[in-house]
Amino acid sequence: MFSFIKNLFGKPAPTVPVLRLTGMIAVSSGTRRGLSLAALSPSIDKAFNTKGAKAVALAINSPGGSPVQSALIFERIRHLSREKNIPVISFVEDVAASGGYWLACAGDEIYANGASVIGSIGVVSAGFGFEGAIEKLGITRRVYTPGEKKVMLDPFQPENQEDIDRLKDLQRDIHEQFVAMVKSRRGSKLTETDKELFSGAFWTGGKSVELGLIDHLGELRQTLKSRFGDKVVIKLIEPKRSMLGLSSSSNGVTARLAEHSIDHMIAVMDEKSARSRFGL
């Protein structure tokens, strides 16, 4: 019995490793796992080091998150694609919005379902103001710092226009980096004006083909079989699962399980909130 699959001509069947990029893009914290370079690096390296890989496929289902982690993951994939001379094909499932679309652009081609949500090429910051609430409760806010900007946008103090302008400048800088990346990857394929494409709006997969944000409508397995033949080996690359760092004592196990449950609930709520923006 050979350790690899052979086709009728005695040659190894073509292999396409698949990296599944699902969820919010964020640095892992405690027991919460996000899509980050640190978490994904072993899987990305394994995919590009797969023997006989004809391409690497990205299965993307993300409403976005950290622009820094989006850029870092994107750069690692593009670097290995160039180094190994292996093309990358992105397949969008429910959504590739904001940072999720940044990840999709790591593909040399982008496929999606007709009902997928694509785009949201923008930057957003949101929060709450509690200054009125603490005043009604008779609470006094006390902050001491030698750096006047250390309390910028403090939710317990009234908004300051100078702080708002500073935040918007930062957002504008990040947005320009996002736009430059999209233009470098999609180039002449884009068919609409910058004002339309980079406004933060989002579209269905079908409309996104017209706009040049993606290349084709199609599903991962069928597309790969059509391109590489029915005998193509589609190999899912998954990260190793941890044991949540449980200690040997019963109290340690209980505490870690409780922490994991709370973190998981918060992560689910964060993702549900992000996906709700796109009607998902």
C-alpha cells in the first residue's frame, strides 16, 4: 500500500491544503482564541510546506476585527506564496468584511457565494459615554497622569473635539493603508470609483463580481475539482487544540472551565454583534 494517492498514470494526485479562517480577527487572550498571526502561523507554514501542493485555499468567514492582525496574516500568506511559488485561492463563505476582506485579498483569485457579504472597506471605533450616569450616581471621576493625552477619549469624561480629531486622523491613516492594499491586489479589476468602493459599504457576492472586488462565484470543493481534477486531495489544515491550560486540581479545573465559559460567551457575543451589522 502506497502512502500517497496515485492517479491512473502513477503520479501523486494533486493536493490543495485548505486554511480555514473563521471568526473575529483579534489577538488571543487567556482562553479566548481569535484569528491572529501568532495563532495561525503554524497552520500557514504547514499549508505552504505541504508536499505536492498545487495551491493553498483560504476558506474565509469573518466579519473583521484588528487591522494589524489582518495585515500581519495577509503579509505572511503573501510572503510564503512568493517564496514557495504557490498560488493562493480565497473562498468566501458567509462574510468577508472589513478585516475579513483584507484576508480574502491574500488570494490571487477570490471566489464567493452569490449571497456572501463582501466589502466594508473602512475603519470604525465605537464606545459609550458614561459621564452623565456617574454624575447621577454621585460618583466623582479621579484620574492623575503627567501625560495629558493618556486620558484621551475617556468614556467617563465629556468628549473633547481635539481628541475626536486625533482619533479620526488615526482612522484615516489606517483606512488609507487598507485602500492601498486593495488597489495593489485588485488593481484594474475594480470597476467603481474610490468614493463608492472605499466608503465602508458592503455588497453581495454577485454584485461584488461586477465591482471587481472578487473574481467569480463558486464553492471551494467544486472549484478545486474543476481546476485540478476529480482526484485532487483537499487537505484541511487545522490548528492543534489545547486543553485550556487546566491544572490537575479539581479547583483548578473548575476555575479554568468557568473562565473559558465566560471568555467564550464574550467572544460569541462580540462576533454576533459584528455579524449583525451585515444581517447575519
